[in-house]
Amino acid sequence: MRHVAAVLVIGPADPTSAAGVSADVLSLAHQGTYPLAVVSEMCLRDTAHFEGRVALDPELVIEQARLILEDVPVAAIKLVVPDSVELVAALAELVSDYGEVPLILEAPALALHEDDSEDSPLAAAIELLLPQAAVLVADVSVGRRLVAAGFEGDEAGMSVEALASALCSAGAGHVLLLGGAAAVQVVHLLHGPEGVVRRDVFERSPQPVLGLSSSVSAALAAAMAQGQAVPDAVQTALRFAHAAEGRHFRLGMGTAVPDRGMMS
């Protein structure tokens, strides 16, 4: 019987499929893995506006996740940091029971919770989820918010390398920060326990496109589920995400969305 690596994604339902579990299903399938999806939140949005995320009942989310985890051996878990302290705590307890499975943690840009205090969802994620993550994926602006929530000091003046180092010091195996600017290019930085592992430079899209961190983190989970080491998996994921971004199209009246393989 043919074996296909299964990846569990836990994240929001996004009606645009620009991000969230529906986006992850497209990315994972395109990368040759079998997607398993558990919805943890509902996004209120279209392609032009984002109004918020509504967390589902943590007991319901955990019950569904445990049902599938007890049924199917998964090769990786991709988790989107929720906008709820209670859900962060419940998911942290869940993934701690599967510590042998690589955890890819996405901190999305669509984190509207403006409270970066010590009892915010971001602070809870720093304490409870980050130490369990094989890789944290976030854009630079979200990385600054994570550092502001979890550390003392002025994160605004920190370099991208310093931000990544601080987040690694909180326990993440690797930190991938997306989107450092360099003229018409975009620079992504992977930081590990010993320092900077790699920098990848891509041409910046001529227009905004939704969902880069979603594409990267899902493709990263797929590559790691299929046995790639983190540096190689990051390269695979970034190439996939930028190719999807390059094939963007306008779905509605707002920002363009990536083509993750459904139209190529």
C-alpha cells in the first residue's frame, strides 16, 4: 500500500482561502502530503477587509484534534497562533503530548489583538508554544510584536537578526522571519541555535498578495514531513510560496490571492 505523509493543520477558517486551513490544504496537497485540518477560529473577512478572528470552544477544538491524532500517525503539525489565551493554553497541552512530531508554528500578520502585555495571546504563545516549536514562521512586524510581548527592552530598534535570536532564546528550534526589505527585493532570514543559518532573497511582488506566511509555513511542514532537514525545507517552502505569489490573481475587489497550484 502506498504511504503518504500526513500533516495536521490547526488554524482559522478563512473564507477567502488566502490563509487558514483551506489555504494549508491546497499547499500541503500540492507538496505531496495528505492534509488533515482542524478549525480553531473563524475569520471575519473578505479580500479587502479583515474584521477579526473568533475563537471556537477550546474543548471542541481539542476533542477533534485528539480524535484525528489518535487515528492517524502524523509526520508534522502546523499550528496557527490563535487570538485567544485559553486556546493557546489548550493547544500547548495538546502538542506537548506529541513532542516527537515536528511543530511548525505560524504567527500570522492578521493578529488584531492589540494588547501585547504579559497576559496577551502573543505572550502566552511565547511561554507555552514557542518552546515546543521546531520552526516559528512570522513576518518581521509580527516578530517585533512577539518580542514586545515576551521580552523587556526596545524591540523597535532591534535588527532582524537580533529579533530572530531573541525568539530562538525563548526555545524555538529555528525562527524564520519573512519580509526584510532590500530595495525591490525581499529578504527572509532563518536563525537557529548557533546563529543565522541562511538568508534567501526574492524579487518583491509588484503588487500586494495575501497569504505568504501561510504558504511558507504549510509548505515547510510538508517538506519536513517528508524528511527534509530544516534549512532545505525552508528553501523548498520559500520557492513554493514565491512561485504561488507570482501566479497571483484577483479573486474579488480587494488584495490579490496566490495560486497554490489549483490553476497552474
